[in-house]
Amino acid sequence: MSEKKTEYVNFIEQIIEEDIANGKNAGRIHTRFPPEPNGYLHIGHCKAISINFGLAQKYGGKTNLRFDDTNPSTEETRYVDNIKKDIAWLGFDWEDREFYASDYFDQLYEFACKLINKGVAYVDDSTAEEIKEQKGVPTKPGTESPFRNRSIEENLDLFQRMKAGEFEDGAKVLRAKVDMTAPNMHLRDPVIYRIKRETHHRTGDDWCIYPMYDFAHGQSDSIETITHSLCSLEFIHHRPLYNWFIEQLEIFPSRQIEFARMNVAYMITSKRKLLKLVNEGLVSSWNDPRMPTISGMRRRGYPAKALVDFCHQTGTAKRNNVIEIELLESFIRNSLNKSTARVHAVLDPLKVIITNYPEDQEEIMTAINNPEDENAGTRDIPFSNTIYIERSDFAEEAPNRKYFRMAPDRNVRLKNAYILHCDSYKKEEETGKILEVHCSYYPDSRSGSDTSGIKAKGTLHWVSTKHAIEAEVRLYDRLFTDPTPTAHEDVDFLTFYNKDSRHVIEKAYLEPSLKSAQIGDQFQFMRIGYFNVDEDSHADKLVFNRTITLKDTWAKKQKN
């Protein structure tokens, strides 16, 4: 009898399974994904989404979508809408559990008052610079604020007046009275409320004081009775403060567990830095196909399932590391290879005239849409005596014996069509540029019914000049020239911005079947790469993005 294979469980799954076995929270599993609506989600968020929603699905639990919207200066409704779109596109459903930290502003205010009444929170008139100086450095104790020992009555009065709008922005803050000697700087009397007269995207001008993220985040988890609060490693030093608030407020104790964030080579996961790229015009928008945002990757043509599978395959770790981008690209290729039709497209055209093929004759060739999918069917491609091939597929003289493309006095097959023999070519004398190539074809060599006996080692893609449709094609490369552009001390990450990351071909030629292509449709341009129809397309113009090249460098690495 063969042994049953034991399923691997990561450290978070081990914790959850122990909690279920011990009957903690009555075996209930409830996670949440808590984005700040101050930008678009990126590849790192993709990992967090997969973990939070995926674990809840695995253990029969639920996941809340909660927007931590405590900073009206940076948050916008358009970010909320796009975040929801991204999560749904990845295939996850929060059902009716859509919440906002702003839903709890009244409750959070009452929590703050409770801390004041317990004597563990106080109103501080110190400036931001003075508070920073008071906190000091981790190796030395901080100094207490001169306002730290105000009476409970005075603190309550001042906090209520802060809420009523009596004081100017920055004039006062509410701080938790924790421990100014703690090595953990987050425990040195953190600010938990500040005055900020800005219109909130949901509450409008109802409030002029707003809770700090560290105060709202953990308490929102508690209000929603989240059992497992899963977040990335940068929050590990915040956990003692979250636990302190729970203990002081005597509220539901959500358990925070940290995991390593998703870091992929040549990508960045800082919304502040991504916004800088947008603001400085180095990319067109948050969803520029070069951006590591979920929207950017969707626009570029990355399949949602490939991204989720990639997040799952790379595992859930306790230590940060950088994942090679080639692995991500391998997942994208594998997915597209199974799902996309192979089509003919010529990006850098060279005219080929088939001299012994009648000028007024046309034929319809049959092409298999996808040899990896037996249900993909076939399509018709028109053929005539003048075609385009890629300029790089012709050489005036074959460079070596392994050159199997077109060259004088050589045979080459046209995919889904005939074998051609290259007879001659014309070129511009001043520049040496090849203008056109003259070939003859073997009438009995048609694909599928070849009886010619002629051999041709190379196969080229092509389009008929009189039937081809024109399109704009955008070729994208990595956005940065360095695999870790933000890891260099005292070096601006924009130093590594790849100025050649976008190349536009204004006029490429495609087979006519693509005329009906719709925004988002994906194809493999044979011998070139995977492409999708961009959102800039309209009735009079097709625009294609290169999703990824055909060459799988990750698979090659694994073989070696």
C-alpha cells in the first residue's frame, strides 16, 4: 500500500490548525485584507490578498475587505474603486463584508476617551519636531513630554475641544502613555490622534481629528472580531503596541501574524515611489503596463490565475527575500501558452514578391489556433503573391550553417503555406537597406498536402500585404535596470529607471483575423511573443501590448 502524501502546511497554517484543534474562537477563522486607499495595489498586495483570502477559503472561514482610510490627505474614492476591481479580477470575493476604518470613527473616539479616563493617554501641545526629539533613539531612554502628567479632566476637556475644532492643525495631538524608556520606538508614547482639517472621501467634513493608522488598525480588527490578523513583516515591531491597546481597552484580542512580503526583482512595492513615477511622467499612469501594480499587470496581459499561482508557489515565509522575475515570467508564459491563439504578425516588415505566383490569385490557408488546445479550432488566412516577413528573417548571406531563415539560393517554408526559394533582392545603394526580396514558390509544397519532396529547415511567419491590417504595437521591458533599485543607500531609485523600457512601433502588419479583436484579447504573435489588445484601442485603431517574450529563461536555468 502506498503512503498517503502529507500536504505541506506553512507556519501560518500550522498556527491556524492548532487554534482550530484547541477550539480557540470556537474554531472560527476570520481574516481581513486592509488596504489604505491612497494608491493602486501592487505585486506585494497580490501576495497579501492571496494569503488572507486563500487561508480563509481553505479553512472554511471568511475574509473582510476593510479600507484603512484614516488619512484624508492622500485617500480618494477612485483608489477604493480600483482596489475592489483588482481583488475581484484576481478571483476573490468579500461578499457583503466591505468595511472602512471610517465606519468606526465614533467607536475609535470612545476608545481614545477610555484611554484618557484610565490615565494612559494625554493631550500634548508639543510640536512634531519636539515629539521626535523626546522619543530619542532606541539605545537611550526618551524624555517625557512636559504635558505628560496633565490631569484626566484636563485631557478629556482638551480632547473634546480638539474634536469640536477649537484648535489649529498641529496645535495639539493625543498620545498614548506607554513607556518612554522602551527600546521599541513604537511604544514611546505614540501619537494616536491628530488635528487635520481636510475633507474625508466618505465622512466629508464631519471630523477634524483623525486616528493614526496604528491606533485605528488593530482596534478595527478587534471591532470586526478578526481571529487572525495577517500582515507583512514591517509590522512586526508594531505588534506590541497593538497588544497594549487591546489589553488597555479590554477588547477582542485579534492575533497578529507577520509574513515576508512579496519582493520581485526589478519591481518596487512602495506606493510612495510608484506615485513618484506617475507624478514625474516616467510612466503614463498607475496602470501603465510597465508598473508592478495589479492594474498595470492586468493591462499588460498577465493572467489573474498565473499571478495567484505564482504567489502560492513562492510560499509563505518568515524572512524577506527577493524572488527572481524570471520565475514570475515563467508562470505568465505557461498560462498564456495554454490559452492563446497563434497568429501571424510582422513588426518590422520586409516585402517579399513571389514571382511565379499569379498576381490576381488568392488562396485561403488553414491555421490551427493553438496546438496546445485540441478544442481551439482553426481559422482562415488569405495568401497572395506579395507578403511581408520580418526584416530580421532575411540575410544577404547566411552567416553560418545553422541559419535557417531566408537567404539567396535557399529554401524556407512559410508557416501554414508554401516553401519559397529565394532568388534575388533589391537594396538601396546609398544606405544598403534591403527594399524587397524576390522568391519563387513550389506549387506542390502547400502545408498539409505537400507532395513536392522539397526540404526546408526554417519556417517563417508572414502576412499578405493586400490583406494585412495595421496596428500600433508597444514593446515593454523591465522598468528598472537594477534588480533591487530601492536597496542602494544614498542612491535615488530613479537612477535605475530604464529609459528604454517602452518602444512603440507605430505601424505593424497583422493577419486580418485580428480585425475583430477586442480590448483585453490575448494572442501569441508567432516567433515573437505574447500580446494583448490595449485599452487605448478604438474602432479606427488597434493597439497591442507585448505581455512577454517567448524565451523562458527560468526554465533554461532549471535545466542547467
